Amino acid sequence: MPETRPSDLLATLADLCASIEPSADPPGGFHPCLRALSEGLSLSGAALWEVGADGLTLRAQHGLPPAWAEEAARLKADAPVAVEASRGRGVAILPGAPGLPPLPGLAPVAAAVPLRVGTRTVGLLVALGARPKIFGKAVRDLLAAAAALLAGTLAFAQQLRMEDARLYQHLKDYSADLEEKVRERTAALEAANLELTEANRHKSAFLANMSHELRTPLNSIIGFSEVLEDGTFGPLTERQRLYVQNILSSGEHLLSLITDILDLSKIEAGKMELRLSRFPLGEGLAEAVEVIRGQAMGKSITLTLEADATLPILTADPGKFRQICLNLLSNAVKFTPDGGRVSVAARAASLEGPRGPIPAVEIAVADTGIGIEAADQERVFREFEQVEGSYARKYAGTGLGLALTRKLVELHGGAIRVESAGAGCGSTFRMRLPLPPPVLEGEILVVDDDAELLQGLTETLARLGYGVRVARDGEEALAAVAAARPDCLILDLHLPRRSGLQVLRALREQSRAREVPVVALTGWGEQEGREALRLGAQEFLTRPVSSSILAATVDRLLQKAARERRR
């Protein structure tokens, strides 16, 4: 085999330099340079070991069988090839490659050169050839130059690994320290939370006790004031009547304040429970407007309601909804000068839900009152806050009404805001409440012999979206159930021909009608209602019955029946 020409050696060295990529991962970085070295010098193969504390570890090889590489993966520091190479600074030529695994069908010659950086040996480069002649001076010089390049690259890779290890340890120590601080902070927060929970429990207990202690004398004050005002124990002079009226109004105001504080406390403690039911929105608004109308007339304020029969059915707590509306309306009337206007309007709208807009209804209460500056429009919803200004301060109040109103609206999943162009320009409070999903369809059989009551029940249920059939006595009721099984039965207990209790007994004997949910209506009270329950009714209501309670009862029974059918 002819000796490699110098120009070829220089080209090989250039290729070798270009192939070396400094990296913290030596095997990936050194394999290209060993390939360039082997192919450029027509070697049988080449291998590179890294020196470590426990010997030499094979980092890369080219042209050698996998079995050879597996056996040569670990070399002891006293292996002959390593010892011979370390004796000098040049290239050691070792016939037979002592200390290395054999190559089948070949008696190789090893050219071994240590990889040194200064006085420190970082690795070992071994080139394998078929005969000693291949390793002439030019090739040995090239191997020495390659060893210098590889030594620097290997040392740099070792330095990178050491730096990575240092950074990893630093990060590990930092993480451990951070975890300890997080544990300490978590423990401190848990302790603080326990203290807050305990303090909140004490506050709730205090408010509950104070509520009882304050309500009891207040109820007596209000009750006796009403008795005196009515003249039960004799007539009062005008001055006496005025004083009694002042006592009565002050007692009622204080009782309302205590109720508001307790409601706020319940909401903040997460203990306020809503008793949701469905009711026509228009009816709820009309009821609130009528309650405030007398107050508005006393100030010659025009009070209007813009609501038509197309308004949707609302699902809310009727009592809390009424409280919200009365708070907004009483505020509007209170802060509107004599002769002004207050209007209530409702329209379809939307609310931003977690998965996009959801159907809602917007209720707007507008007035021509004192107005609210832009800087104060958020403050009015804070607890114990009132709009400053001499005009506003002419009006009594604690600043709890709107704070409680917002919390009640949000408790229903809604939102409220105020709009005003400024002082003297009036205000509009806009409240949005989510509309319920479509209700269960169902046919209700209403049994009552009073034509007016029957008509009222029928209209209420129809507005709530139910199909309605009617019967006017016990015999008609049984015939109607036999003809077509209803989804629910509303049964007056006082019927001609057959009483409601007799109808219940008859239904128990019919397997097809036995599962029909029954709401019994009684005018005689709890004893008769409990007898109806014993005979198979699911609920009993004492007349007069509000539409919201009736709707909630029917909804609950239909949903329970639907769940039982799915089982």
C-alpha cells in the first residue's frame, strides 16, 4: 500500500478539524472525526477512550465490529496499550494491539497516542491498521495533530459536563431550599387560614347571637309601637302619634340593617343558600313595583314598568329576587327629587359564560335622580360606602343595600353595573341574570271545583311551559287519569262527587296511575295534608299558593320522576 501523500494528509486533517463539534455529549461529537480519520488514512478502524477515576471508557469508534466495541467498552488504566502510550508524548506503534480485543482474520497494528491537555491525560486515541508500514512518519504526525485537537475537544466536553453537574447540583439545592420555603410558607398559610376560619366562626356565632339578642327587643318595640299607633289602648294625641311613628320607623330601619348585615355575613361565609324556583319574570317585577309605588307617590314620582307577556320564565330565589328589586327601586326613589321619574324595563340579553355567551335577561332600573360621577360608580357597590357630596349626604343610609344587591346578583350567576353621565343626570342600574335551560316537558292534570282558582292555576302552569288538562270533581279526575296518564296531578282535597282523599285511595288501586306524582292542595292545614301524604301524595301545599312555590314543587317532582325512569 503506497504511503499517504502530504496533500492527502492535510486534507484529512482539515476534514478532521471541520468534523469536530465541541459538545457535552462526547459520543455524538467524536464519531465524525474518527470516521474522517479512518477513511482518510485507510485504517482498519479507530477508537477513542476517555480517562476517568475508574479506568478508560470507550466514547466513540469507527470501522470496528459491535462485539469488539462491547468488549473494549471498559479498559483498565494498566492495560498494555494504555501503558505503552503513556510512556512517551508521541505515537506508540504496537504490533498485535496488546490489551485490545482481537479482530477476526486480522493481526492488527495499533498506533496509540495519549490525549493530553498540559500535564493531564484526558483520553487515549488508537488507530488500527493491517501492517506497521501504514504508520509512516507523516501519518504519525497527523495522528499526533489529531490527538491534540481531540484532547482539547474532550477536555472541553469534560468541562461542560462538570459545569452541567455543578449547575444541576446548584439547581437541585435551590429546588430543595425552595421546597422547604414552600413547605414553611404553606404551613404558615394553613395556620393563618385556620385562624381566619376560627375568627370567621366566632364572627358568625357573634352575629347570630347578636341577631337574636337584637331582634327580640326590636320585635317587641315594633309590635308595641304598632299596637299604640292603632289606638288599641286608647287614642293618642298628634304629638304622641308622631313619636310612636318615629319609634316604629326607626325600629323597622334597624331591623332591616341587622338583616342586611347578617345576609352579607352569610354570603361571605358561603352559607347563603338559594331556594331556586321558576316564576314568570313579569310577575316578579310587577310585585316589586307595587310594593314601592306608595313610596313613589309620596314624592310625586312617576313609576313605570315596561314588561310584556313575552318575558321569559326566570329561575331564581323568589325572596332574594324580590329583595334585589326592592333595593334598586327604593334607592331610585330615595335619590330622585320630588316630581321625578323612575322606570323599570326588562329585555333579552346575554352573559359571558365559561364556554361563551349564555342567554340572560337584563333588568334596568333608571331614575332622574342625583346621578353618580364616573369615579364613584364602582364605590357605590362597596360595603358601607355612599357617594360623597352635600346633596347625597342629605339621605339616610348605611351603604349596605347596593353591596348586598351585587352579592345576591352574583350568587345567582349574574352581574350588575351602573351607568350615569354624572351629578344631576340620573342613574341606570343594569342587572343581568342567566336564563334557565329548557325545562322538562310535561302534562299536568289540575283538579279543582272552584272556577276562578282553576283558571289561575291553569294560566300559571301554562306560562311555565306545561301542557294542562283540567277536571272539576273527583269522578272527572279518575276518568281523565284513566284516559291519558298525566305527568303530574295537582289535586284539590275538597271536591264534589269524590273528595281528593277518595281519589288518592282509588289511584293507589290502579297500577298504571300509582306512579303519578301528586301535589295535594288543602285549605284545612297540616293534618289534612299529612293524611294526603299517607294515601300516596308526594307533596301538599296549603292555600293560598304562590306561583313560584307551585312551579318549584312541580319541577322537583318531574325531575325526580325522570331520574327514577332512567334507573
